Amino acid sequence: MSEGERVDRKPPVEPLKVRNSLYDGRGRILEPATRQCETSAKHIASVLKALAAVFGRDLETRVDSGAIRFFDESGEVATLECGQAELMVQNVHLTLEPLLQRKI
């Protein structure tokens, strides 16, 4: 192949690395936080409410002592401990992290 016929190719794009696991980098299972998350409970509730809306559920939230309660028009749907809800939000963030931080 001569110089005139040479084809320049772009380097391959690095594949997305998705870590959708309940285990940390050292192989230990992630446990729900035992502390009360009063300062961020409203934020956690709003994230879970928005996530439910993505899947077609229109829920209202109420933060009680150490728990987040979810309601729809028929009444109470679910109650999650604050640590359990925080773990759910962390798992969603962990799963979506490559998409949220990838530069286009």
C-alpha cells in the first residue's frame, strides 16, 4: 500500500463501564446507612419521586421521623427507612454515573 492509498483511522472509543452492583470496589456488600439523614431526606424523597414519575407513577412524598412515605390518589403506597432510600439513590447514581459524566 503506498502513501497515497493510506487510510487514516480514528482510535476506538473507550467502552462504557457500567457498575450496577450492590458491591463496592473491594467486593464488600453495600449496607444501608444506619444514620438518620434528616438534612438530605427531602432531597432523597424528591429524587425518588422524580424517578417514579419517569416510570409513570405520580407520587407524593412525606418525610417523617427517619422514614419517607409515598402516597398516590388511593392512599399510602410505600414507606422506606431513610437509610434504605439513601442506598436506593446511591445505586441509581452508581448505575447512571458513566452516562452522567461521559464527555461527548
